[in-house]
Amino acid sequence: MPEGLHPSTHPPLPPTTEDDRVLWLRLLRSRRVGIATFFRLLGEHGSAAAALEALPDIARAAGVERYTPFSEDAARAELARGRDAGAELLCFGAADYPTALCDLSDPPPLLWVRGDVSLFKRPAIGMVGARNASSLGGRTARMLAAELSEAGHVIVSGLARGVDTAAHLASLEGGTIAVLAGGVDVIYPSENAHLARDISQKGLLISEQPMGLSPQARHFPRRNRLISGLASGLIVVEAAAKSGSLITARNALDQGREVLAVPGHPFDARASGCNMLIRDGATLVRSSADVLEALAPLAEAAATPQPELALDIAPPPPERRGLAETAALHQQILSRLGPSPLPEDQLIRDLAQPAATVGPVLVELEMDGKISRAAGGMLSKEPENTRH
């Protein structure tokens, strides 16, 4: 269940009409509204419509004048572009939303998808690795993906060159999900356009980014958390010591997923990350049998009926604070934050203040560009020269 958000007896109901989806889209796409802020505003104000109405006042209280939420025209244009691309918008809490993402600390409120959403109901395994994979690495990825696909698992990867491409190709007939860093209608790299078309017809393309968005470097870490989040386990096939694949592996560990790695020669830089993972406790993978054996206990646990998951969202805000009290709390928060991310719940404990008091202040500081949120409910202070 997402951390950093607070208990409520009224979890958000997913939109049921296009007008409702427009409101959710407007709120999520509004400037400086991240995932945690989206759900907090929804909880505090009861609906996306009420949150949108309150946003200018919240921004003004944070020192941001003339704040304008994302426009209705722009939201409807995105929905129209999605329809033209044959994409569907899934909303958190809806029956077709992937339940595997519901226990993340920052589940996407909205997901664009193209393809077969029934794949979300099947067991999934993530696979990532080097873009410049060796011949052996590519063959290993294809073998593992093909055998695990034949065993009934959906293969989740990121449509990148190298290992990702090999994994998608080998599992195309059995079921594969490609998580994109840009819009679900923008294929990167362009050389995988044909593969992406085949996946949209036989598998599933997904993205939390707006339609038409070209991916940038900062989008890939957020994409990676969805690759690991959709799967019960993550296999790393060839990864350098400092690589996006290791970021995905860290995400998997934070999310409680099993991490598995294919060992490589100690002198091969492309294998150094995998060897480090194994040294630090990841399951060593020699064949698909190793993967299935490691994931068997998770499959048994998944077969056991679990209580229904619901996103915890913030309760109504406390009584309005005075200016002096607000300024003092702002200063206390900023003095405890630095460039290194700090968990929100740890910050609240350090402040010795009720979560319901601190939460709205964090929204104000985020709207003012003084703090930023990262995956996992982590907070950091923005450098002075990056604020606008």
C-alpha cells in the first residue's frame, strides 16, 4: 500500500465518464502536481473538480501567483489523440487497472495502454539489461524469455535496444508488455517501430506519460519502476556497474520483488552489475528453471486470497494555520531536507507533528518548487538556482 499517504475511509473512486476523466487528467497534468500531490489533493477536497478549483488558492498560499491549472481543452485534446492512436486510458481503481501497481508507493493515477489489457491478469516477470548486449547476452535473454513465456509468464521490458528487444521478440506470441518512457504513441528507439506495432497487436504497450511526449533522460527512471512494479520478479541480463538496469533492480528491491541476475565473466564490464547483484544476494540464474524455482513461493502467495487493496489518501486538512505558524513549519521542513532524498514518513517523525498538519504544507512547498518528490515517497530540497 502506498507510503506517505494517510488513512481514509473514502478511497478515490475511478472516473466513470469522459468528463470525469478530463478532470482527473487536468489535475494530474497541472504544473507541479505529482502523483503524491494528486492523491493528497483528491483526498483533501473530495473530487478532482474541487481540487482543481482549490489549486490557484493553494498555489497563492505557496507564493505562486497567477497559477492556472491544466486546461480542459488541452485535456480533451490528449484524450482525442489517444483515441486516434487506438489507445485506452486506465484510471487507478478501475477494474482493468493493473493490480500489481496498486501496492507501489506512487502508482500512476492514469495509464495509457495499447493492446491486450488481459495480460495484466497473468503472472509477469520483468527482464532488463544492456542496450549494447553481447551475442551471448542476447541469446540468453531470448532463451529465458521464450521458456518463461511457454511456462505461462508475461515478459515485461522497456522496448530498448539489446536485451529488451530480445526479450520482447522471444515472448511476442506468449505475451509481452512494453513500458514506454514517452507517450504510448511515440516509439523510441525508432528502429523498434515494427516491434512496437506487433506488440500493440499481440501484447501490450503502456505509458503513464502524456500522449505525444518524446522521452527524455529523466523519464526513464520513472519508466523503470513500472517494469519492476508489474512483475513478481526482475531478471537482469548483462548490466554495467552504473546502468539503468541497476536502477530498475533497486526499484524491484524497494517494491518487494525478487531480483535475479545472470552471471558473467569478471572481466566483462557488461556483466559487472549482474555480478554485483549476485554478490549482494540476488538469485543466480543459469536457466529458466532457476527463475521458476525462485518465484514459486511468490506464486503460491499470490494464489492465496488477499484483502482488497485501496489507496490511502489524506483526510481533510486541519484548521487553517496562521501566517507565522505556516512560515515556521516551512522553515522546519526545509531545514531538514537536502539534496539527498528523505522518506516523507521519516520527515514527519522528525518534525513530531501530525501527518495531517505536515501533508498540506508539503503540497504548498512542492507547488512553490522548493521541494521535489521521487519514487517511493522520497522528498528532497530543490537547489536555489533551479527554482522558478
